[in-house]
Amino acid sequence: MTNSGTEQNAILDFVIPKGCTGSSSTPQALLNAYSTPPQPGKSGSTLLFDKNSTTYGTSISHTEGESDFSLADPGFYLVSYNGVVAPVGTDEFPVAIAVMLQVNGTPVPGAGTQHTFQSASEASNVAASQVLQVTGPSTVNLMGSGGDFLYSDLGMSICKLGEG
């Protein structure tokens, strides 16, 4: 800052220094998929996604109506999911229903959510996010466990953040 005026009539000149040039905020690839109508799920079954919405790039793919998402390239991926689950077909309560993110059939630690239901009239939101590092082509999906359930308003977003 400099004063180009006088002490009585100050004119302050501010200079804002230029910062470093940042990288582009465009992801390398992304895919969003969803399923809105209620669908039945069983313990040990994968959850289906009816439709794809936003897609960009070729590293991530999903066939509408299927459960598996394919990650074609090694790298870091941000995976987020959300939805609603409710128990069905049981007279025994409490019952715990869980949804877990899997990579190549293996549960991802910290990427699952569980709710213990006290009655058949309950429903619970499920959601989780996790950054994954994959070293080669991989398959990602959601696995339900704990009993029979309905799921709805399900969404999954996968964004490739960078190379691994």
C-alpha cells in the first residue's frame, strides 16, 4: 500500500499480489447413477441403479439397471452414495440392516452404514463417502446385509480425482 496523496488528503493505492496458478477443477471422469422406485433387497445382494445421469470421461462406466460400476484406470476415486432402506418380511425385531461399499467384492472399511430397526414401520437414510485408490481395473458396488429390505431414492456418484 502506498499513499499517493498528502497527509491531510490521503489516497491509498492498494496492490493485491497475484497468487499461484491453480490446477483445473474439471475432474478426470465422473458418473452419477440413481434408482428412485422402491426395490427389494436381500442380505448378500447388491443394489441396482436404474438410470445414469451425469457422465464425463471414459474411466468410469455403469450399465443402467445393473449394480456394478467399472473403474477402468488406476487412480484415486471419490465414491459417495445415499438412499433410504426399510425392513420387510420379518416379524423379529430388532433387526439390523447394513449397506456397504465394495471394491472387487471386498467391503471398504469406513464406507458402510447400518441401522437397527425396532419395527416394520421405520425407514432410515443411509449414506457414506470414501476416497479409494485402485491399482487396476476394478468393480464397485453396494451390498446389503442383515435381512430382507426395501431401498429407494438411491444415488451413487463416482469422481476420478487423479492418477495413482
